[in-house]
Amino acid sequence: MANNINPQNPYFDQRHETMPRAELEQLQLQRLRQTVALCVQSPFYKKKFEQMGLSPDDIRSLDDVRRLPFTTKEDLRDNYPWGLTAIPLRDCVRLHSSSGTTGNPTVVTHSQRDLDEWAKAVARCLWMVGARPDDVFQNSAGYGMFTAGLGFQYGAERVGMLTVPAAAGNTLRQIKFIRDFGTTVLHAIPSYASRIYEVMKEQGVDPRRDTRLRVLCIGAEPHSEEQRRRIEESLGVKAYNSYGISEMMGPGVAFECQQQDGLHIWEDYFIVEIINPQTLEPAQEGEIGELVLTTINREAMPLLRYRTRDLTRLLPGECPCGRTHRRIARLQGRSDDMIILKGVNIFPIQIEKILMQFSQLSTDFLITLYTVPEGEERPAGDYMTVEVELRDDTNTDDYQALQTLTREITRQLKDEILITPKVKLVPKGALKASDEGKAVRVKDLRKLF
């Protein structure tokens, strides 16, 4: 076992984290049966079970999870706001909601027990990557309805760290806090972690010399291994991949250990399935598919077979860290974010993987899809443009070098995605993030024609 497992650690849960598989699966079955019995107290699942002629007593083994109905984000929106809540509202103490730009948002309710278990799960994750009570934790995620703010906040407090709830944005203030308060553990989405480093350079701050940063928790955006390594090298930290989804609870669903080889998904909280998103059947062993999660440790709003739309696969074998909970590979994107262009399936992370190999480029890029109608100079059809920001220190006056760089990027992208995009090199800061601070990777204008 790796040295990050120590039975004396107050937030290393030895009983659950290293539970033999047979015992863990027995615990899962017990909690699944309790969850299903609780679910039918909600209006949505009560109706579903009646329509399917299904009873909680029909769940006798873990394989019976496949008899249960799928749940989707659309189900949450259609039954807004309380249709999936399984306990009286007087027993709920908080809700979180997605930022629905059209129609109803998704609403997730929590009891006090749910919040306590959520904090415990996040504390488990933070301890796993080496966070300790004498660390200073800074959270650059948004607070409020966005779960990453409060989720990490309560988990970090549970570990016993001094916490800095810096919230999102104001990069100069983030850097001041990092330096003045001696921040050692930072949570940031990957694109913003890169932004922090760029502003540090502008301000003459060397993160290795002028800060105490050593651990970075990154998530909320699919990112390549190349981007992770670039962030680590820039900030002088170890960056650990985090996976959370607000419908499950938020951060704390899965997290890398210090091996950095897949994310342990907490199977005492969730039953994990990987399905083919087209057929809805189980994916083949090791095959990339859609992650489906069933909550088994929540009381206010348990969800059965929730289709996350996130694409990943289960990793084989045991982790050297000693934890028995299975690992998922880093996310490849979302099934509903897959680009289909000229009959070819493309994921933004494939493009990022190529771009991150060029030292002249920053980490921000934008894929634009558009249609050329009949009657123009080019043949009618769908096309792709990839805009990518240059680093501040790239010489933009050397036109020939930029042309050569553009051609090489285009060549490598064509080899990777089998489509020839038009590559545009743009100045640093030209591409804007979303309102939530996440990088915008794809703009599909084809529907406008």
C-alpha cells in the first residue's frame, strides 16, 4: 500500500475505503434496497414504478439494478421543483439548482444527513491527495447554487484546514490571497488554473519561489493529460482530477489518489454502470461509454440510474494505493457534446490534446462549426474553425513562423480527427469564458442555416 493510507488518519475511512469487494457489494445491495424503498415515496418514481409494475421487493441482487428505470436531466426539469424529492420539505435544509438558461432548471434537495455525508465524501477525497489540518485551502469556485463552492468548503473544513473562500474571479486578489495567506491547497477549474499562472507571470510572481502551493484540485471541465501536466509544471504543484455532478451531490463523487491513475468512485455512495449511449446496454469491459450512477447514500432526493452523459470507462485491476473502490478513467467528454462533422465523431478533448503539445499556444481554444450554403466559392457543406490563443511571450511579428506553426497544427489535427479544420491563431484573452467561468469549447452555428 502507498503511504497515503494510514489507519490513524482521522479522515481515512479504513472500513469503507479498503473494504473487500464481497463486503462492499453486500453493503451496496443493502443500501440499494433501502434507496429503492425510499424512492417510491417521491411522486415521480411512484408513478414510474406503477407504470412498470415494479416493486422495491423485486430488487434482490445488484444485477437487479438494471430492472430500474433510467433517470435523466429532462426528468428533473419536467418534474420541477419537488417531483423527485422523497421526504417532506420540512426535513430538507438546502437545495442546489443548475443555471437553466431556457425552461426549468434542475433542482436537487438535501437533508442535513445528506450534507453531512457530502462533506465526509469531499474530506475523504482531500485527505486522499495529501491535504492535512495544517494546510491552507483556497477555493476559487463560485458559491451559491454552484455546488463546487460549498461542497469543497465544507469538506475542507471537515479536514480541519484553514479555508479561504475566495470564490470565482478577481485573479489579482486570488494571487494576493495565495501569497499572503500561505495557500498550500487550491481548487480551480483547469482553464482558470492556467489563467492564474498567466497573471502570476504578468505580475512577476514565480509560483515555485513566491508561494507555498503544492496541491491543486481540478475538475468541472474535461481536460487532457497534456493540459494537466502543463498546469503542474507551471504552478509547481501536483494536480489531482476531481469529478462531481450536482445531481449526485456535487464534488466528491470520484477523485484521483496520489497514484494519479484514474479516479476512485465511492461505491459506498453510488452504484456505477457504463452503458452504450445509443443502445443503453452495458458497455463491453474496458469500453468507453456513458457513466450511469445510482445514489445509495442519500435520503432527500435519491436518483436511480442517472444518465450523467459523461463518457468514461472503468479501469481494470487494483490500485496500488490499497483502496478497493473501482476507478474510472478521466472523462473523454459528454455524449451530448460529441461533434459529428462529415460523418466523423470528434470530441473537443482530442483537439486539446494536440494543441497542448505546442509551447507557443495558451490553453484556451474555441471550435466553431458552421455551414457554407450553396452558391458560395467553397463547396457547400459543414466546416470547422479552431481558434487558439497564443501565449503572451510568443513573437507575433514573425509572420512566417506563425504561418509555419498554423500549418503544423492543422496537419496534426487532421491526423487526429480526420478532418481538416481552419486554424486561427488569436491574441491572449481573445476568447471568453462562460458566465460560470468555464471555458467555452464549442460553438455550433450550423443550426442557424
